[in-house]
Amino acid sequence: MSTSYNGKILRVNLTDRSCKVENLDLALAKKFIGGRGLGSKILFDEIDPKVDPLSAGNKIVIATGPLTGVAVPTGCRYMVITKSPLNNLIACSNSGGVWGAKLKYAGYDVMIIEGKADKPVYINIVDDKCEILDAGDLWGHETEHVEEALKGRHANCSVLNIGTGGETLSLLAAVMNDAERAAGRSGVGAVLGSKNLKAICCAATKTAIEPANAAAMKDVVSKANKLIKDHALTGEALGKYGTGVLVNILNSIGAYPTKNWQEAQFAEAEATSGETMTEKALVKQGFCHRCPIGCGRVVKLDGKNSAGAEYETLWSYGASCGVSDMESINRANRACNETGIDTISAGCTIAAAMELYQRGLIKEEECEGVPLKWGSGEAIVKWTERMGRGETKLGKLMAQGSYKLCEHYGAPQYSMSVKRLDMPAYDARAIQGIGLTYATSNRGGCHVRGYTIAPEVAGIPEKLDMASIENKHTWSILFQNLTSVIDSAGLCLFTSFALGADVYADMLNAATGTDYDVNKLLEAGERIYNLERWFNQKAGMKPEEDNLPDRLLKEPIPAGPAKGGLSRLPEMLPEYYKARGWEKAFPTDATLQRLGLK
């Protein structure tokens, strides 16, 4: 039967420098869809969940989805799945650009990287040829240099690489591709660095993946494109203002965390908004491969085009640090891209450091000439560079993330993180459902594992009362399961603003020849989410890690439209666990059995 799966796995062993091709179990692929689901299943089967994440025993699974490379809206995404060195749980980080599609065009659905090289290397893939080459001259260089150097050596390639953040084993290190796209969270770049793997180049003769049913695919893509074009967010706002369109929206409802979550409104938010970026700094839109939305921003810095900050970055370096200077935020964003670290956690770590400085825990002499003062544009840029390059004693400590930083000073309560992963830009004291989603996320504080902001703030697919806890467990589970599907298919989460589960099912059926309906599709998402949670249980996660920082549970929002708000997480968790079929935060045997996992 024709299918959009290639049916091939590329396994690279860095220890013995071997590359070999294995057949993909298509039945297993369809059970877990691909991407995040299939990659998590492979990791679950192949490593000891208690392995040291930075040891040779950990593996990196890079997985495309069955819609990656197919001519569908946003059909380009790939996932990096490994054990996270940040929190010792499962890490699944998503990225766009074109690199994932190139891997698929080269003939592979999945790439498994194991072992450890004895010196810096990079992998070069050209269709069915794979080689491991010396990267000694690239080690120590930042991502832009590596990208340019490798494109000069290998024609028509797309480049995935780590910066100095990954080399120095920063727990904030990202995997970068196509210059400025990032599989950003959970410290996945440090795992590549621990293996002495600097980069992966990929080139392919093929330029498209054919679906199983071309006629059906044509019909569903036509429908999907129209829905995306006609939707106010995907067809207009995200393209015109980028994800920064959310800045003024969240600030206006008093749910915009400010000064490390001490407040929930930023008086100067307008200066850091998507509208202001479009008016004063935007050069052009940025597009990933096969994307009709174009939410990326391109700005000019020092006479060169550079990626502009997206919403989470505008917040983490803006309101969270009390900074209103757009240029400084864009420069901090560029420093993250060049050194290869996660913009959310990097900005949040600086915000935590600023609060430690505010409270006298970080001393002036530790700052080495760059005080960690609220509102300092110089501080966010210089400390990002120090973190990303492993410079100064404090910079090296901050490079391990806000939790370890605050723990070092005896004040872990100032780390605004869940499972050591910093929470993004939505205050859970004002928006109840997103707090439940943060707490139950399998990788820690994360909005893209169940974006309940869609119904709670944007009214998609219907408007919920953000301050109510009624039925929020149902919505959180629904969005977590659906997001698992989207990540596994190889699509961008932003398509879910316009598309429903029925459209995703139709696209997957046309691409692979499967027979998903909405219920079967969401069950696959549920299977994936439960598999990740089971991995975490085996890795040693404790039930009490499904929690939020005390600040969100005990310190009411001090002012603004949501004044007095607190997260009501303790009331929501029992309902969530019951609906999930979990006991003490983990799936029961009956749940694992029902989902075909045990």
C-alpha cells in the first residue's frame, strides 16, 4: 500500500562511527503516528529511563511525522526526543524550518543517534549516503559560523547544529536548524554536546513526499488552506504582527507575568508588542517550509537581517525582566540563537537572577560589571552571552537554569518553573486551565503541550471563563491529546487555531492510508501522552512534581483586572487524574492495558 512513511530508520553510532539503515515497523508507526509519538516509543524501548542524560547510554531520536515533507500546510516539523538533562524526564522538543523535511526527502522517517564520539564530529547525509566527519574546526564556534561553513562544504544542505551553549553542557541548550529555528526546551542541545556531536547536514534529491491518496489529499488540503486563510489569527493577525500580537491581549486581561511573576501587568507592554515591532522594526515576515501563516519576524540588527523575538521571548526578556527596549530584546534573542540556548528559559533565568539581586542574595561583586537590575537592556544581552558561552562564575551557574540558580542561593521558590522547566507567558493565577496544563505537562512548565489559552483567552473553539475551574480538566486533557497528535503528524501547533481534529484525521488518512476518525485519532494522542508519563514514572518522577510554584498558589495577583487571583490547582488535579485513569499522578495498569501499552 502506498504511504507517506518512507519506512526507514537511520541509526548512527558515534562510538564506532557506523551508519546503518533499518526498516521501520509500519504497524508501530501508525499506532504512534510518527514524530513525537513514534520517537517517544523508540526512546522508551531503547534506553534505561534512569540513565544519566549526559552519558553515552542516553540516545537522541530525531523523528519526522507522516505529514512532514508532504504538501500540506506547515508540513515540515520534526521532534528531538531524548532524556532531559534539565529535569531527568522525557524531552520532546519541536522545530520547523526545512531541515525536518530534508531528512524525510533523503529517505528517513527517524534518525537514532547513540554512543559518544571520542572527539567533535558532524554527520553528513546526502540521500542514502551517511558519513561521520571531523568537526574539530567547528567546535567552539557559534551557530551562524557553523551554518555558513557547512553550507560552503556541502551543496544544497540544510544544517542542524548546536552552539557554545550545547558544547558547554548548558541545561538551557537548544538544537538549532536553518539558522534561527530551534528545538528549544529541556536542554536537548546539551545531549548533543555530551556526545561531541556538533551538527547534522542533510541534503536530498527528492523535493516532495507523495501521499497514499493524492485526490483525497488535494481535497483536504484545499479545505485546510481555506480554513487557515479565513481565520482571523492564522489568516491575518499572526502574519501581520507575529506571535507578539498576544502581548497587549494578555497584558490587558492582567495575565502577563511581570518581574518574575511578582506582578501580572507590565506598564510598558505596548513598547514590546507585536504591533510595535511591525511598526518600528519589522523588515519582513519569516516562513517555515510549506507554511501559509508566516508568523516569523525578520528585523535589522547592525545592518544585517536577524530573527526578531517571538511572543515568549518578548515576554521572557521584556515584562519578566522589566525591560521595555525592543532592540535589547531582539539582541538578546540573537544571542540565544547564536549560542544555541532556549529563549524562554534564558530570559526566565535572568528574571530569577534579577529577583535574587533585588533581595540581596546575588551580590554586586558577583555581577562583574553588569548589575542584574530590573529594566536593564544591557543586563539581558550581556548575561545571555555569558550564559550561552559559559563565561564568568555566575554566568556558568545561570546556564544551568533558574531552579539550580535559585537553589544555589537557598531560595528555590523564586524559580518560576514546573519540574525545573520555566513556565511561559501566561499567569495561571488569572487563567486556571493553563495552570493545570503546566502542572501536568510531561516535560515541565510548558504551554505547547496543551494550549488551553485558545479557549480560555482566544475563544477557540469556544470561549471559556478563564477564572473558572469548571470542566478545565476535560479541556486540558483534550488539548494535551490533540497536541500529541499534531506534534506526531509533523505539523505546526498554530494550525489548530483554524483546523479541527476531523481535518487532521483526513490529512493523515490521505497521506498514509489509515482509517482514523476523530475518536481513534484522539485515542492515539492519549496513548502517546500516557507513554510519556509512564517513561517519567520509570525515570523516577515523584507525584508531587505535578505542581506549581508557591507564588501561584499562595501570593495573590497584587493589582490589575485579575487582582486577588490564585491558582486553584489542588481542586482541579483530582478530577484530572480521575478522567485520565491515573492514580497518584501515573497511569493505572488498566489504563495502560486499554491503550495497548502493556
